[in-house]
Amino acid sequence: MNELNPSPKFIARGRFAPSPTGEMHLGNARTALLAWLQIRELGGQFVLRLEDLDFGRVRPGSADLILQDLAWLGLDWDEGWDIAGKFGPYRQTERLAHYKAAAAKLETYPCTCTRTEVLLSASARHTEHEVRYPGTCSSGVTHPERPSALRLRVPDKTITFWDLVKGKVSQNVHDSLGDLVIQRNDGVWAYQLVCAVDDLEMQISHVLRGDDLLSSTARQILLIDLLGGIAPIYAHVPLMTDYRGERLAKRGGAPSIKALRDGGANPNEIVRDLALSLGWNVTQSSQPKDLIGLFSRWLEGQQNHLG
Ligand code: GLU
């Protein structure tokens, strides 16, 4: 052991964190495959975490189906909501005490603004997709008759990180979004908080996920930082698109893994097709383990484009 490398053996830990809102499609499977390959190439541990807090969107049976789909594709995991582990529980609905304890460590205030009020507020600055919260409730004057959300007092600082696929990313969350909701006014903990808490507490070292979540990352790093942790290494991978270049979505009728499975598809051919969709030179039907090594080569190629 030396000062620069205090850990005699570093164990990489990655995760796949689906929301059980319906059947997985090929795009979800491709992201899971990439996250699995990244960790298996590093000889690390792969964790499955169920992001099942949003009760309005959760579909019964979907969590079991995800496990069946992943296993059918030939992916395995070391910890998950079906296997007990040191960092469990792995279902977010069973981790509420963790979120409460984390929120208690943060500087927060109750907020009773409605969405419309925030949108209409003259001082709210609009960015492309999001609205900056103008801090209406930050002085402590709220509408006591309304249910309240919990907002984080966001410090004015720029978060910069290096994404393995996208390169350097910087965001000043204070300037672009303002104070963040970490608990909705219906009591549900916000995705940004729970993701940060879980990645931190589950000792995740590598987060690989779809690039639709790139814009969430600075917020999560900020939260991890405020909780006294060190953020993982991120890789935001392209979402799979159809022949029109549109992103595969459950709503858009992308075939689900279950439908392919029920229709008698060969999982090794699906794995090969997923690899082909990434431009990998794979001609034969393959198990995920046959692709080990191709991931880091692909990542190098992605990084070469960063300039
Ligand atoms: N639960 C999120 C989703 O299914 C993924 C969250 C994450 O990977 O950070 O889109």
C-alpha cells in the first residue's frame, strides 16, 4: 500500500438500474449488455438495482421479467433484488430510510410552489428543457395549506467531469436549474437524490447508462459530493435508434425482449445483432462473454472522436 494507492485491490462495481415500467426492449438490453461488459472486462462486480419508486409508472410483474430477460440473454449479476448482498436492499422502495437519512444531512427547505407557478414566475429562467427555480420558497415563506416538496439549497459551483464516451462535461447547477427538488410533494424521493445515494452507498465505481441521462449527471455528482462521497466514473452511451434514426421506445412499438423470447428467438443471435448495431465486427451468434474485450476497443474508438 502507498499513499497514492491506498487500496491494495480495487474492485470495480457497476450497475444496471432499470425502472420496472414495462417490458425491456432491445435498447434497454443493449445498455445492460454494455454495462455488463464494462464490468466483466474489469473483473468487477455487477449489481442490479430496481428503481421502483415512481408508483404511478411501475407495472406489476415487470421486475421479474427484467431478471428473466437478462438471464435469457446470458447476462449474470453478483448482487440484485433477487440475491441478497452486502449493499442491499436493492429495491428502492425498500431503501426509504436511506434516502431520509441522506436528506437529513443536506441543506434543504420546504417548497410549496406549483409547477405552473414556477413556469410563470417572471424570474424563472428557461433553458432548453428545464426551468430554473427562482428560489421563491427559499426564504421560508410558504403556503402552509399546500403539500410541500423538499428542495436542496444548491451551492454556486461548477461541476466538471470526464465522461468516457462524451468527454468533458461542465454544468453549474445553481445557474442552470437552481435549487433542486429532492422529495416531491407526494412524498416520493426524486430520481436525482436516490440515484446519487444508491450509487454512493452501493460503492458503484462505474456508471454506464443511456445518454438521455447525461444531463442528470452533474446534479448527481453534486449530491454525492455534498454527502461526502466520491463520484463514480460515467459512460453515457448512445441510445439505440430505429431505421429512421428515432430512439427505440416502449411507446414507439419497439419489440420487447419478452416478445422475442416468446416468439422463439435465439438469444445469441440477439446478442450478435446488438453488437452489430454498435458497429462491432461480430459475425457469429454470440454469448455476452464472447464479446469481452470488444467493449474497451469500442470505447477507445469513441474516445478517438473526442478530439
Ligand atoms: N432507472 C433509470 C431508467 O431506467 C436509469 C437510471 C440510471 O441508470 O441512473 O431510465
